[in-house]
Amino acid sequence: MEFVLGLESPFSLDYTLESGQVFRWENRGEWWYGVLPMGVIKVKQEADSIRCVSSSESMDGAFVRSYFRLDEQLEPILASIMKDSTMASAVQRFYGLRLIRQEFWECLASFLLATNANIPRIKKMVSSVCSTFGDPTEFEGLKYFRFPPPERLAEAQVAELRECGLGYRAPFLRRVAESVSSGAVDGGEIELKNYEQAHSALLKVFSGEKLLLGVGPKVADCVLLYSCGKDDAFPIDVWVARELADSYPRLVDPSVLKKLSREHGGKLTYREYADLSRAARGYFGPYSGYAQQYLYMYGRVRDQ
């Protein structure tokens, strides 16, 4: 099915799909190909529209508009976070970058695999899990694999998951799959909570063990931001931490500044992460997640 969506608000397809939010999109010339829960879709940006070709009627214009959050006006969001010259420069450099609305389970599993790994490695792990456990689908004569449902990964042997190159993440992924497939963790319920409640739910301790084994505060923030509509979530990785230390030292506890320097590159403790996230959210406001995404992209470019 082919269709065209007119753009009524700023949007950059390239910046959005290159910003580390998703791992199942691939650029091929002027088209981006994505494997989503309902099938495969390819998208390219034209002057004032985006052209889409999808393998399923369920991936129609309404779906694409919601997925890329084109149903929201970007200008007031960006205006609310441009409180200083650093953010103004970041927004100007990556104008049109938007947050994506992702399906909860795939987002959770993908960011669990993303711990301590760069984007090429993450994509390789996710692709291996999908080709091993996912259902096949065809698009334009090529075979693709959907992301496997939690029930399937809950039944997988840890050794099978390790064969996908997951390393220490293998038992974590199976445990998270068990939690989701059993209903102990429900993305719909989490979405109804406010940020603080939702973040606590994803880090909940159950019977002496973390219900979502392997899900730390940064993974939780990514899931809340990219799939649960918590635009005030502020994931902090090494790029964002460096930008905060360099450009917003007033938000960082003095004892943490040295740890975040490029020379030391230390990791934040749980308390340090929580304090820094709280300070950033207090400064940038209800769309702190957008500020984080622009800082992430800006930090990567400035470090090249």
C-alpha cells in the first residue's frame, strides 16, 4: 500500500531515525526501511511530505502519523526547551527531530539489549534475536523477521539466546520476557501512571529480586520516553552526561563533575543518576525528553 502524508509541522526523517531511538530501521538510498510489529514499511521524505509504502493495510496514514508523532505541533515543544544557547544550537542543528511512539514490549527488550553497547552492536543483537525467534514476513521480494513476542522468548533457553550474541544479557532478556508474558508487567498500566510512579514500577523489587532483571534507571527512562508517552523522562547515557557536565555544570553535583569528564568517563551510581535526572527535568520541564534527544545528537556531533 502506497500513500503520501503532508507535513504540517517541522519533521526530519533522517534525524529522527538516526537518533538512537530505534534499531530496526535501515537507510537504503533515499528510502528508510523499517520492520515493525505489523510488517515492513519504507519511507522517504519529500519537500513537504513523506511517501510511504507498507506491507500491511494496518500501517496506513493514521498509523505513520501517530508513530512519528506528526499529530503534534513541534514548534511549541521546541520553544519550551530552548532556554539557553546550547539548546538553541542543538535545536537549530537537528531541527525537525521528533520522538517516536514505539510498541512497549519491543522497546523494552531492545533497550535492555542496548546496555553497554554501541548502536551497530545493538542492531546486530536485535537482528539476531529476530531472525532466530521472530516470524518471517516478505516485502518487495525480500524476507524479514518480526520482533518475537514475549511468550516465545520466555520459553527460549538461555543458551539459545546467548547464541544470538547477547552475552550476559541473555538471562536478563528471558526474565523480562517472562515478566511481560505473564502479565506481571503491563505497558498499558504503566502508561497510565505519572513519571515517578511509572519509573518506580519498571524498577520494582519483587520477592527480593528486581521484577525486570537487568532494567536499570536509564533503560527505564528510555522505555518511558519512547513507548509510554512520558515526555518528561530524561535518559542519561555517556553523551548526554558529558553535555550536561560541559554545558550545564550548575545542574551537576560538584562531586560528580569530575567523574563525568571526558578524561575519567566514570559511570553514575543509582543515586547520582536520579539526582542528575531530577535536576535536568526540573530545568527543561515537561518536554525534558526532547531536550535529552537533541543533546544526545548534539553531543555525538561535537565529539567527532
